[in-house]
Amino acid sequence: MTKQVIVSGMRPTGKLHLGHYLGVIQNWVELQHKYDSYFFVADWHALTTKYDKTDELKQDVLEVAMDWLASGIDPEIATIYVQSHIPEIAELNIYLGMATPQNWVERDPTLKDMAKILRTKEGQNSQISYGLMGYPVLMSADIMMMNADAVPVGNDQVAHIEITRDIARRFNNIYNTEFFKEPKPLLNKCSLICGLDGNKMGKSFHNDIKISDTAEDTAKKIMTAITDRSRMRKTDLGHPDECEVAFKYWQIFGSEQELETIRPECEKGERGCADCKRQLGCKINERLKEIRERRSYYETHPDEVKDILSQGDKKARARASEIISQVRDIVRMY
């Protein structure tokens, strides 16, 4: 029986953090065994907001690939490729862009969020580029290029898939075909993690723990995590559910037995926050030990990573070439 196809991508923002791992990658690792999986490094998407900041783009692509491979994405099972190495995506983007109404693009929540971030950084009078305006269509081309059945997403991203479904349906209606599938959102069953300061984890916020951080760096970072702000001394009664970061991390990395011990000790003032965080750092390092060992290997074998991407590019292009050939016939291109 032929497996259904899934597609998902990630912008090359450099070394990835625990938010990426827990929120996305560990789900991909599970899904790759159940679906015909295509995972791409979205370097064209990186240009929509950082077209003038490309000095580290090539290295960032490799950093993302190394984190994926170290975390368990298997290139023998899943197809890992670089978005810009599949020119068929750009051609499909043109066809889809011609058929997509302007107001569909303007109301897309992803575009609105990105535009808001851009204006926050560069001022309210900053101009949205043509490329950024077309982001929702390019995203749809990424998905439709492999004619995906589903797209792994979190609850907050379901609306982003709707425009792809709308575009696929419109294309089929215009050209009187049933060629493109309307991809369904495949909800991630994974943990979300906040940054060390209690806000969203992000590289630009300097509140992240990277997959590739050393054990020493991780231990130091964990000691800065926000805990129960009402506690001043170790003997003060604690409130685990009001612990803004540390106890939330324990709920992700700790076992049920450990949580059954930690909670009452905290509530009775028998567990200090510093000691708690030192133990937490050890727990996180234990979880990431094998991943970091694999990443160290890839860091010293970059040519192997490049070869994996090259092989993935070939596999992705083979499927893309078949699909774009059929699209040309459907559109009746010469």
C-alpha cells in the first residue's frame, strides 16, 4: 500500500533550539516511519524578511540539516532537501500566483504576523516587499509541489494550511481537473516549551537552549530560568504551578515518579530553586546526550551533510519534475 505524502519545512535561522526540537522535529522523527516524508530547508522563505542579510545563509542551511540529522531524521527514510535547489517550486509558484486573488493573500495570518514583526523592527513606515506579500503562495507551492496529503502543524498553524487548500481547490476548478489534493493539517502531538525568561523561546530573544549547546552551557543557562517569584528562601513554601519556567521544564523532561517527588518537596519548602535547577540541567543534558554526540560527528563531517542534502535534492526534484510536467499540460503551456 502506497504511503500518504507529507511535506514540512523550516527556515534556516542557524542552530536550532529546544523549541524546534520539542515542537517540530521529534514529531517528524515519528512521522517519517508512517508517511512518505519530504522535509525542506526553506532558504527562499528566509529571503522574504532577510533578503539583505545573507552572509551566513549557506552555513545556516547546514546547521539546520545537522540538527535534523542529529535529532533522528533518517535520510534513508525521509527526503531532506533545500528549497532553492528545486526550481520547479518557483515555476509552480508562478502558476499558482496567477490564479490566486489578491485579497486571499492579504488576509493570510502568516503574512499579517510577519508584516507586524517587520514593522516592529523597522518602523511603521517600512514597506512590505513583493516577495513577502507572495509568501502564502510560495508556501502553497512548497506543499503542492509534492502534492502532499497532509502537512504537520501545531494548533496555531492550522489556519495557514487553509489558503493552500483554497488555492488547490481553485486551481482544480479553473482547469477542470482533480489533480491537486487539498492537504489536511496533521496536528502535532508534541510538547511546547517557553524560553528561560518565560516568554516564547527564540534565538533573537536570547532565552533559548540550543540542541548543540554543550552540557556546561546548558547547565549555566538553566540556572537563569525563572522560577516561583514568591519564594525568597529555600524554606519558603513553593507553588509549582506558579513556577514560570523550571517546573514546566520538569513536566517535559521529568518522569511521573520524579514529578511526584518534586511537587511536594517544593510545596513544603524542602527543595530550593537552585538545587532544583541544577538537577533539571542534568536531566536535560541526559536527554540530549546522544543527539549532541551525533551532531558533533556531523560538525566534523560537513561533506557528508552536503552529500545527504544533494541526494535529497535529487529525490525531491524527481517527484517535482513529474508533477510540474503534468501541471504544464493541465495549464496548456506550449
